[in-house]
Amino acid sequence: MNRTSLPLVSVVIPTYNRGPMVTEAVASVLAQDYPAIEIIIVDDGSSDDTPGRLSPLKNRVTIITQENRGVSAARNAGVAHAGGEYIAFLDSDDRWLPEKISTQTAFFASRPDALICQTEETWIKNGKPLFPRARHKKRSGMIFEPSLELCLVSPSAVMMRKDFFLDVGGFDESLPACEDYDLWLRISMVHPVYLIETPLVIKQGGHDGQLSAMPGLDRYRIYAICKAIDTGRLSEDQHRAALAMLKEKCRIYAAGCEKRGRREEAARYRTMATAYGNSDTPPAPLHSA
């Protein structure tokens, strides 16, 4: 392939204290069969051997080092340095199959109206295959409503136009987790997210440091749903579905708070569940509680 005739794809890899894994992630990008790629690694203040492991790659990748500010800030910083027409994210504990980028660029070439797409993925936990449940099944098109229950888009599987990512505001840097859930809701309330059904991403789980293992994640999802409602951009059906899911997640989270003796916090989320949609000035969600 002639690199000069192909659109440049900027691959952004955020990492924090994942020295051995990030080099495997980078190797999977270097093995892509698509030549027009720039690789941007954002080391988010690692204190392990990550800098030393990345040093031999410095002539093949761009390495950005910053104080620890979280994965959202790391991804946004990578995009700010990106020169590509398209952005692809790869978490440092995941890997790509060699045809991942070429498959997605071919999809965009065939669908010039498309702004974002993702591929299917293979899940591995503690070295063994993991088969997702039906509720985790990815969908294609207008996916806002099914995405309310849980995140149906994987950052490592996504490719999108850079100008589109900037237009939607990037990742919310105030969120310590569920930042991807928040972004996909903001996107999918208005735009279709297309799915390429070939599994081209290997997602690895079961290791330390995964954000998905943090306790109390529903409070961040509640915050994201409130943000979506407050935009005023939801259709009538989307608004109804968002309110129903907000109330359900508030109920579950409040019950968990009550069980752990956090009665004031539980009361706040119970109030939020009933007030949203019934007041011009509902209580503001606090994801830092």
C-alpha cells in the first residue's frame, strides 16, 4: 500500500504502571497491516518501569509524560498531539489483531457519512477465554437506549474522526471511572455508532489496576445519565428511557449506601431518583461522593 494515499490514523495509548503490558499493546500496533499510523503513548505518571520499557521505542512512537491525572486526561492529551484524520484508542492492557486498522479505514471509505465505528472483541480473563453474556452484546446504529444499562462500546475497539471527537468535547476529565460510558452516551444520543462484527481486539481482564473493578461505579453512571438528560437533546423515547434507568441505578446505589451505613448519601440518591423529571431544578448529581 502507498502510505501517502492513505488517511493517517493516530493511535492513542494511555498507560499507568503497566510496563510489561504496554509494550505488548504497542507491538500489536506496530504489527498492523496498515502503514499510515502514528503512535502516541501517554504515560500518566507511572512509578514502575514503564519509562524504561518505552525508551527503546522512542524512535518509532511519540511518548508524552505527564503527572498522574487519570485516563481521560491522558487520552485527551494524546488526541491534542495527534495529526491524524482518524483517532483510535488502545488501552495498555489490550491488543489488536493485525488487520484492525485496515478494516476500520476500509469501513469509513465505504461509508463517508460515518463518524465512529467499533469492532467486535475477544475477552480473556486470567489467561482463559471469557464469553460475554447476552446483555453485553454490541449493537450497531442508534444505540443510546441499550447503552444506558451498561457500556456497550469499548475504547480499544473504537475508531472515529478526530474532528468529531473534538466536537463532542472529548472525555470528561472530572470522572475517575466510567468516562467512556459518559462519552458514548453523549455521542449515541445523536449519532449512530457502527459495529464491524469481526473480533479484532483482545481484551485482557483479571489483573490489578482495572477501573472496571473500582467500587461504586454506578454513581459515575448516574452522573453521566444526568448529564445526558440535562442537555435537552434527547428524543422523547430517549428521555423516558434515561429517566427510568436513572431511577433504577439510584435505587440500587442508594441500597448499597444504606447497607454500608452511608445513610445521608443513600437519602440523597433516593431524592435524586424521584426529583429528576418532576422538577425544573432537580438536585445536582455528585459523582465525587
